[in-house]
Amino acid sequence: MAVTDTLLAYVNGDYVPRDQACVPLTDRGLLFGDSVYEVIPAYGGRPFRVTHHLDRLDRSLAAIRMHNPLARDAWGAMFDHLTAQLPGQDQSVYLQVTRGDYPVRRQAIPAQVKPNVFAFNALLPQRSPAVAERGIAAITLDDIRWHRCDIKATTLLANVLARAQATEEGADEAILVRDGQVLEGTASNLFIVSNGLLITPPDSPELLPGVTRDLVLELARDGGIPYAQAAIGVAELDSADEIWVTSSTREVTAVVTLNGRPVGNGSPGELWRRMDALFQACKERLRLGGDCHDD
């Protein structure tokens, strides 16, 4: 029996076996993708940067004309209940808030909103030292997504198709380009290193403000690593000394080939090694009960 088979999920205030967790057929998240989500890692069972994730959830909900249906302490109690099922283990908590289910399938937003909220946890795959040391391959693709990518919405089909194309071309990630500007990956934020300067695209409606991305900027600041938030053109990406992608599940990953060509010398760079060490130390402090630039 898989570990997940024994876990409970949260559904609208109740904890139920995962195979019994469901939403109604007329749920607007199911019918229209009218919903937002978050994925929160928990290292050693301790949820990571909860305030930052819930702040982003609030921004996503406000952007789709919804209020957060739960108070912060209720979210915290839910996370504690879920993660306690896998005590001391690295895991992730997925949460989703949909606009709710209504008798009539209609695009117009109902006057009375009754959201559906569900969440579940799962073991977080262990980071592979070999993969970290080797790095990953990426390709660039035109960004065909909508213009509100700062909302962490569940409407991810364009991302899914871009990631599928990357896989078909033997790559691990697709880096998305719009109007000559490089924005982010299909499920990651982007950094480049150019002449010793760490650069990430600035916040805008065209990309998701990443929680891990912000932590990397904090670690760079505290570690005396020069950094900037600035637009990155395709030519700058192509000539970068290092390229990284970051996310809650990827952490900080070096891209070593881009469109089949090596990045730098074709292996993770020295600044990536420094940042990765800072990030791993941050995680370990959290596991031991300390903080990692958290709440």
C-alpha cells in the first residue's frame, strides 16, 4: 500500500480519506478553471515560508474577485494537521480554493460566492545530489499564456503543453519568451548570472512572483551577492554565464544546456554552488526548529 493511500485530505472543514475526497460535478474550478492554488513544502514536517505563500494566495484570490475563505490560524491548523500524518518527513501541501459549485453552468460570476477549499499532502521527492551536480537542460519557447500570469490560477494548459514540448525535445524545462523578453519557466522562476551579477526579471503581470525566488534574493542580499531585478532579453539569456530556475519543488537548479548548447562550461557554475549551499543550509535550519527567513 502506498503511503498516500492512508492519508487524509482536507475538504471544506472535514478530513476524509483521499480516495473519498471530491468536489461536485458543477464546481467552477472543474468547469472553468475558476480557482487558485498554492504548493507549500514542509521540511522535516515544518511548512516553509507560510506567510509568503498565504500572502500570495490572498493576492491571487483578490485578483479573481474573491476573499480568502479561511483565517490565517485556520490555514495554519490545517497545515499542522496534514503534515502531522508524515511526522518529521519532507513533504508538500497542495491547497486549492475554487469559486464553488452552482446549479447552473454559467460563466457569469454568481452573486453569492460559496468557495470549495481542499488540500492534501504528499511526500516530497528527495533531492538527487547527482541531478543537482549535473544540472538540467532547457529550451526556449514562445509564451502563449494569458496576460495575468501573476495569478496562481489552476488554468495551466499552456504550461502543460510547453512542458510536454520540452520533454519531447529531450529537455527538462521550457523557458518562456514574450516580445523578446525572457520571463520564467513553465513551473519555475528564472535567474541568470552575467559578469558576476545575479539577475531575475522584475515582478509584472506576465510572471508569477515566486516564493523561492524571493528567498534566493534574500539569501543573495545576506550573502553579499550582487543582484538586480531587471528585464532579460533573449540575447542576454543566450550569453549568460549561468542560468538557474527556482521553485518550491525544484529549489535552485542550474540549467547547463539551452536549446542544445552549453551554458557557460556546460556544468553548474560557481555562483550556483554558493547559492545552493546557502539554500540547503536554510532548509536544514528549518528542519532543526530554527527559521529560514520565515514568518
